[in-house]
Amino acid sequence: MAIDTLDLAILVAIIAAVVAYFTRGKLWDKNEEDVSATGGSGSRDLMQTLKETGKKALVLFGSQTGTAEDYAHKFAKEFQARFGIPTMCGDLADYDYDSLDKIVADVSGFRLVVFFNATYGEGEPTDNAIDFFDYLDNECEDLSGLKFACFGLGNSTYEFYNAAGKKVADILKSKNAELVGELGLGDDGRGTMDEDYLSWKDSLFEVIKGALSLDEKEAEYEASIEVTEVANLTKDSPTVSLGEPDAKYVSLQGEAGPFDHTHPFLAPVLKTKDLSPNRHCIHAELDLSGSNMKYLTGDHLAIWPSNPDSKVSKMLSALGLQDRKDAVIKIKLLDPTVHSMIPSPTTYGAVIRHYLEISGPVSRQFIGSIVQFAPDEETKQRAKEIAEDKVLFQKRIIDQGFNIADALLALSNGSEWSTVPFAFIIESIPHIQPRYYSISSSALSDRNTVHVTVMVEANEVAGTDRLTTGVASNLLFDIELAQNKIADIEPFENYNLEGPRGKFHNYRLPVHVRRSTFKLPSNPNTPIIMVGPGTGVAPFRGFIREKVRQVENGEKSTGEIVLFYGCRKSTEDFLYKEEWPEYSKKLGDRFKFITAFSREADKKVYVQHKMLEHKKELADLLDKGAFFYVCGDASKMARDVQKALIKVVAQEKKVPEDDAAEMVKQLKIQNRYQEDVW
């Protein structure tokens, strides 16, 4: 008996939850005798950990990409520094919560629990928060006496904005826990996450002073780690990490699997091509042979990037470490509850190049916290003024497109910040995260290779001669130019393509596969409608390649396939322009390819306009049970596409738009409306 769509969606969700449970974990979560990732007390007993470590406050995070984790660590350090309360910061996946209702009574002097929860997908908790949410739903008892605060991280362009943070606050309050201050809601959709956090944090600290009867002091840096130079080791010592993806690669066990988000596979880049020489969009094919890594069509590929040469050099110079970049350092934990995602021993240069997020924008909080290490009084006052004035910070730092090194050198007029402890740098700068890309190949037709389609990010900063550049996209661009021996085009950034100890030689990249629920219908006869402007077409190329292979394998019938694709000009950034006619030949009249070129006519034409032009066809396909897919920009395009679909339904069904909106909502509930947006 065939599984219907809803049953299949439920089955996929269950499998995803099970996989998340068994694969959860963190980079560098295993200690090695020489090259070690340090961290954690190891016990899942929350009460025991708090008692053994003497902690009186608890900060817990649910994080998918590392942002919530970063904010949680920042908050924990500042809370402890300002109020003198020993504070533990932990991953929600690392503990059991059956003793949460007893903490206030059994941990002497316990003050506060603070939650940082990111919302993932369609209002879901992050993978590392699944068990905690199960506890909230099924096991949480009366929490009278427990005081908590909560900051949610979300995106207002999504329907279920900050659902995870709101749910945590609502359930805890329903169990008689007391919310201290307001529920904080950070909005990545408006680009105000950092300011939302600072506003919430400052307000919360004011409330905390009264609610917990605490005295506040000027925050001074209290190190949780100790960094010391090791005189008897050099960068050539075999136990020193030079930026290898994980400890196994240093101990010569890196080629052994299993490969996952804790241990990436070094995949050879077989082929690269610039699909849009005017704007630079890189098609890359990577070889997964021998990895035993499997992907499903519609999944994501994670690429682990490193920082470019220019950014590394500038950061080392700003810290006065350029001449000591190869000095070997040892990282020692001073707090048993702290995790370090950086291996030890290593070098200053390796940390800056491979482990820290130095290329992105600097936060106002970072400027405020590094003020205490300013090289002179004039710089200190200048930095303090900017850190305390968000308008001035926007004008002097953000609008200039500054990263951390740019900002430090601008504030000090070029003087080195050589008095900044390197431990502070490690603790205060977010760790570099993998970049995720929609896979543009088919698991059926491209068994041992995986394709990605990546637009190179290099944006001019208005009024300056600077560019803001994407880390992973420019790494792929540098590889494309080198691999194809293109000498007449300069990359926006240069990278060390050989990698640590030559491990990336011949164009290899650390990668892993992340499962997605963005999938074709199980029944090949089900029609599909796809909307993917720009690089949003990536997963749909994979879908169509899958359909082509099904036909080549003898599939007698397949449902109608409609793809709406948009770009600026047919002669400028039309991705995979040569491929679509070939797919059309093989699929015949089952495949309809509809284009929207926004800059080829007097009036801009987008994919949503084309949808309305084909409204009857779309409505008929939906009546036949078609699945509807959207991939690309979440902030505007995805919303406009949804509005267009509502109009299509309203006009063709002759119902009010409110009723049409409810019909579209039902498509989402049935898993027939799927989004892969960012």
C-alpha cells in the first residue's frame, strides 16, 4: 500500500529527529593526549554539575549555526563579570532536565536560568534542543521558585517568527517559573540581531539588580582559558595543529570515517566553472568516493572554509602578532564547564586563519568589551564613545564595512592592540562555522559526486574603495581560477589552497552533508511546481536531473514539471543556460521552463509576475495534488511568491484572499508547500 503524503512527512520528521539525537555533538568533542579539544565536565546530571563547579547561574543554548551559542557565551561571561555570580554556559543537548525543578532548593544560592533559543525551519527547535523540547512537552513539572530569562533568535520574514523562544517562555511560565524582564526577540530578517540583543541585555541587567537584589560593577575580562606559548614545540612538530579540520587529521587518522558534522571528509573538487562571468557564480563538483557519505536530492552540503590571506594578515598585524604567527601555543581550560572548539597545541596563525570568524562585521558589544585593552587613552575614549552610541557605531563602523581588524586599526589610528590577551580573542570572536549550500545534483544521477551552485559575494561599500566578501564563496572562486588556470582575472581574495600540511592539495575541501526535508514527492507521477530565481534554482536542477534519470531508467510516466526561474538578463546571469534545453528534450512536454528577466524590459518582471500569468495552469496542477517549492531569498522573494500563490488561488477558485491564504496554509501543513530559503 502506498504511503500518502502526510504519512511520509511524519515519517521523515521522525527519522530526522532520531538522526538528530544520535548525531548531535560538537566539533572537537573528543580529547586527544596531544592534540586535544578541551571542554566540559562530562556529566549529564545538571544538578551534579552545578554543585561540583559551584555555579549559581545557568545559561543554556539551542543553536543550529552557532549564533545562539555565541550570544549565550557572551551573556554568561558578562553576567558573571558584572554581578559576580559564578555562571555556567552549556549546550541544551549536553544535559538531562529531570532535576530542573529541584535546582532552586538543592543548589545553595542559585539565582537564574537564561535560555538562548534559535528557531529552525518551520518554527522548529534546533537539533540540539530537540530533547529539551520533548522534556518541556512531556515531562516538565511544577517549576515554582525558578527565575528565568529568555532570548529568542529568529527571522521575521518567516511565518513562525521566533517560535522556539516563545514556546520556551510560554511553557516555563505555565509551569509557574518566573520570567525576569521581557522575552527578548532577535530579528535576523531586519538585520538587527545584535542591537536587539544589546537592548534586551541592558534592560534585563537593570531588572535583575532589583529582582535578584544584586549590585552591578564595571565588567572586567575574566579569562575562562589560559593561553601560553610552548617553547619546546615548533609549527613543524607533528602534534601541533596547523588548522586541520579536526584532531583525527593531525593524528593521521583523518582519512578514516565515519564522516559527519564532527569529522568532515576532504572531498576533491573535480570541476569548477563560472556560470556568470559578469557576476561570478561558481558551479563546483566534489567527489565523495570512498567517504561512504550519502546524500538525498534536496539535501545541503556544508563547506568548512578558512579565512583569506589578506584578512589573516591584517588581523595578526592589528594584534601585534605578525612576527609570532608561527609560535606554538597551548590552550588550557580554567573552568571545567567551558568547551573549547580550538585544538591544543596550535599556533596563533592557525587560530586566526582556521578557527575564528574574523571576516564578518564587528559587533558593538565586541568594541565595548575590548575597550579595556586599548593601546592608549585616546583610543580607549574613542572606542568607548562608539560602543555606547549605536548611531555613531552604525556610521563609523557598520557603514564603513569594517571587520574586526579594520575597526581596531581605525579606532587606534593604525596602532597595534598588542596588549589584548589572546585568550580574550579566542573567547570573544565567534568560531568559524560551515557554510551550507543547497545541493544542485541528483543522488540518482550523480551518485559519487555532489554539486553546489554558489554566487560569489563581493559587495562594494558605498563611499569607499572596500569590498565585503563572503568567506566560502570567494574560496570557491579562488579555486575556480586556479584550477582552470585563468590568469587574466584576479580573485577578490587569495587563500592558502594547500591547507595545513598540504592536506587540501589538488583542491580538496572539508565537507559534510546535512539532511533536509526539501524533497521530491515519493510518487513520481505527482506534479511539481518550482520557483527559484538566481541561485535558488540550485536544488531544482537536482530535482530535474533526478526526473531525467527516472525517465532514462524506464519510468513510464512522470507528473508535470513547471520551473519558474528568474535572473537579471538572459545574457548576463542565466544559470545553466545550456542545460535546460537538454533536460527539456529528455522530459518532453512534461517539463515547462518559464523565465523572468528583471532587467530586459522597461518594467521589471519577476517570477511572481510570471506565476500570475500562468495562474490557471498552476491552479489546475494544485488540484491534481502538485507539490509547490520555493528556494532563494527569504526576506522578500519568498514572501512575494507566497502572496502571488494566494492571488492565484483566490482568482482561480473565486474565493476571498483570506480563504485562499488558508488553503495555502493547508498546503504547508500537508507538506505540499516546501521552502529552502535564507
